[in-house]
Amino acid sequence: MAADPEVWILRHAEAEPSAGADGERRLAPAGEAAARALGERLAARGLRAARVLASPLARARRTAELVAAALAPPGGPPAPVVRCDLLRP
């Protein structure tokens, strides 16, 4: 029997203080490190992701990419990161 799906909701990591448009704000260096560390902590618990949804904001998408990469099985590809416009703030 298949396991019940789980949904995790993560907020984007620390972003740059400003950019031309809010949706274009990228992760700050500390945010990049924090997103990687979060993914590594989740992976250390044996968690994996089949798919990762992200809002269209640059900082949210990058956070999702970093977490998905950390959750990838050893030697395997990361879960696909899918843009979800319904998650736009």
C-alpha cells in the first residue's frame, strides 16, 4: 500500500533587501546557505520529495531548487521544481 502523501510548506530563505521588482529579489548569501542546510536536515531524517512546488518569485524558486537538490537520493536527480502561480503572494 502506498504511503499517504505529505505536504511541507516552507517559506523562502533570506532574500536581498531590494531589487527592481519584488518578484525579482534573489536569495542573499545567508539565504542560500540556510536553504541548503534546511534541505540537508530534512534529508538526514530520511525525507525525500517527489515534486516541489514554488511560487514564481525568484527567491522562492531558488529556495525550492536548493532544498530539492539536498533531498535528492544519493546519485539520483532532484525532484522537479514546478512553478505554481497559485502560490504568488
